[in-house]
Amino acid sequence: MDLSKKPHLIETSEGKYLKASEMPENFNATVTIANADIDLFTGEDGSETEKLILNFKGKDKGLVLNKTNTNQLIAAYGEETDAWHNKKCVLTTKYYPKFSTSGFVLTPIKDEDPDDDIPF
């Protein structure tokens, strides 16, 4: 792949949220979390559902979080979404042949400096 022609995160899709299906195969980017919000989505049957949205610094579009990505963030950074601010993650796409669709995989990057002082 010619990296000079690699689409930048978010430039490829229209709309308010990122879509894995519109990203190049094996997309991979390091992003910094700006904040997490709740947004209301209306289903085809008219029902409304609240979903957690992750916004990234310097990017116009948010990522609608699924359970797996939400659980990854909670395991790495805790349940309080305010604590996720300024944390870095790797955002990649993965194709799921069973479902014939692509999805996002969000991998938190742990802080390199441990909180505990080493006693020596």
C-alpha cells in the first residue's frame, strides 16, 4: 500500500460517525481520546437506544462503541469515562467473514510509567 495515498482517519466517510466499511483494509491509527458522550439512535422500528460515543482529539467524527471495545476501555482505564480523557488507543479495522462485514477494534495503550514507586 502506498502510504502517501493512505486515507487519513475520518476523511473517508461522510456522516457523524466512523464506519469500518469505509476504511481501507488493515487500517491502523493511534488516536487520543478527547471525551466520551452518549447519543440517541433511532432504530428501523422507531425505537430509541442510547449508545456510547468516543471522540478523538483533532478528529471530526466519533466512534460508536460496541460492548467489546467498551469493555476494553473499562479494563484499561476504569469505568469513569472522564478518566479516559487524553488516553491513547490503537484503532484498527478487522474483517469478520462470518458476518461479511468489517468492524473496529480499539486497543488501549497502557501508560508506560507505573503508578507505584519501586522501593530500591
